[in-house]
Amino acid sequence: MGKKVVVAGVGMTPFVKPGQNEDYTVMGGKAINMALEDAGIEYDKIQQAYAGYVYGDSACGQRVLYEVGMTGIPVVNVNNNCSTGSSALFLARQAVESGTVDCALAVGFEQMTPGALAEHWTDRPSPLGRFNKLTDELTQDFTSPMALKMFGGAGIEHQKKYGTKNETFAKIRAKASTHAVHNEKAIFRKEISVKDVMESPVVAGFLTRLQCCPPTCGAGAAIVCTEEFAKKHGINADVVIAGQAMTSDFASTFGDNDMMRVVGYDMTAAAANKVYEMSGVGPDDIDVVELHDCFTANELITYEGLGLAREGEAEKFIWDGDNTYGGKVVTNPSGGLLSKGHPLGATGLAQCFELVNQLRGNLGNRQVEGARNALQHNLGLGGACVVTLYQSA
């Protein structure tokens, strides 16, 4: 066992549409300063920093951090697709838990452009080449962008196996909108109905436009430290990281001809099981979850991957209301990626921001009463999945 890791401070900018954003340097700097203020320490107390982003040239992390301070500390730039923010947090937590440093910073930011995600380096093999090839083979009827094919195909796979209704996926999006009404940092705060979701334009299979997360700009940050450091500097030590695991793909991703596995189902299950084993906490003990709902299809299959619902029972879990207030576990009280937005490098740290504040009990109308165990799931194709368990001390 390493040192206990305290989440000392968190910060997050409001998420906004591309074109309405400040420069990534400004957004990233603001998130860091918010986390420093939350922790009650100065920047010179940070001993290492991990900066996550997907769309930007090398050393963007230094460019952001230099806006806050220049103290000569190691700065590591992190890029793990949509799991980038939590990958940065994974490294910061690991540095503190191992005793390498007493205090580390993770920051994530993204300045995105409108429209579907696109590859920028087309003169060389794509990191997603094998994923794209198998997806094309398994979703031949789709003509949509690749991410839509992948997650739309995963939803159809679940329908084939378990008979899941189209309305069930739409119900996830309606739930997200209900939660986001109370989140001032979310990009979409208007409540919408299942009917609204079903009647929006179809983009891939059963997926409609409202079932896809929007490209967004924003930043998030978290500071982690040892218990001793927290005590010395008068830091609130009420929230700790009780377990965290990162996984990459298994042979089943390409070997089973299953779109659910192509988009990371097995990575999710393996990471979650590691966290449950190391923490002694099981899925029935979880009070609140922020999971990677880039598309409604992914939220549904992730319920089963995390063990919140048994395989084949996610539909019942949703219609019974077990994924919202008054049910078994409140999922995405922030509104999730679907309503809050998804600036790739910032998403994992925005999830951290939400869950830490849930455990502190200070989120007002979206507070999950009595929350003590909070689970985070952040997924990036290519691939990496990070699952983190936060606990109130």
C-alpha cells in the first residue's frame, strides 16, 4: 500500500461552444487557479504537473502552466484521446501515492472546432486504423462519421443481444437534460423529453442528434497530495482516492466481432473490477457516478460494464429509474457529456470536479444526499479506460 491520496482542490471552467471560448491558455490557467484557491495553497507548492489535451501542438501544457507560474517543476504532456484528463489524474495520483512527490497537479483543457471529430495526421497510419477497419466491416449500412458508426453499432449490438428498445436510449438523454438544469457550468441546460430526443434528426442507426455529445471548449484541474501535506498546509482532506485503475484494449476488442467490445466494454469491466478489488467497495455500494456518456449507447452499455446493472439488464435499470435521484445510483448528476459538454482533454477532470463536490455535499439542487462512494469512468478509444473511486474520509 502506498500513501493515502487526498484530493486537495478542484477547478473547472464553464463549458462553451467552439467560437464562444477563450484561448486554451486562458481556460487552462483559470481552472488551475480555481483548484489552487480551492486547496488554499500557492502554485509554488506544486511539485509535478500533468497536462492533458488532444488537439494542440507539443508542450501546450507548459504554455498553460506558465500563465500561472514558472517554478521549474516537471511538466508532462498527456494525450489519451477522450480519457486524457483522467489519464493526467492517474499519473498525478500515482506520483503522490508512490511517495515520489507530496503534491501534484493534473490539468486538462481543449479548444475544439465545430463538427465531428477528425484525424489531422492523414499522411501516416492512423492509431485507430484497426478500429476503423473492423467498424466498417460490422456497420456496413452506416454512412456517418466513424465515432457515430462505432457507438451506434455498439448500441445496435446490445439491441441484438437483449432486445433493447430505441426509447430506452432516448430516455438516457432526457435524464441527462433533467440533471443539467441545475449545473451552471453545463453547455445545455434546457430540459427535453424522450419525444424530443426521438424526433431529432437520425445520425446513425437509432441514434439521433440529441443522443450525441457536442464538441465543446473548456478546462478542468485537480490537485492531489498526501495526508501529511494536507495537514501541514491546512488543506481539506475530506475526499480521498480510494482506488484507481487504467486499462488498455484486450485481444477481444478485435477478436470477437462485437461492437460493444470495439468501443471499450472489456476495458471498462476490467478497470472497474480492479478498483472494486483494491478498495473493497462493490457496485452496490456506489452512491453517485460520472460516466463517459459520449453517446447514449455508451452510457447504457457502461451500466453493465461497471456492474451497476447485470448484463442484459441495463434497460430495466433505466426504466425502473435506478440511474437517477431516488433510484439505486445517481448517474451523471452534472448532465454528463451529453448535456455538460465534452472538451476531450478536460472531461476527466470535470468529472473529478463534480464527484469531489458531491462528496463534500455542496452542490445544492443536484446534490446526491448522503453520498460517500463516488465512481468515475472516463473512456478513450485507441484505447484507454480510467476508473476512479472517490470516498469521503
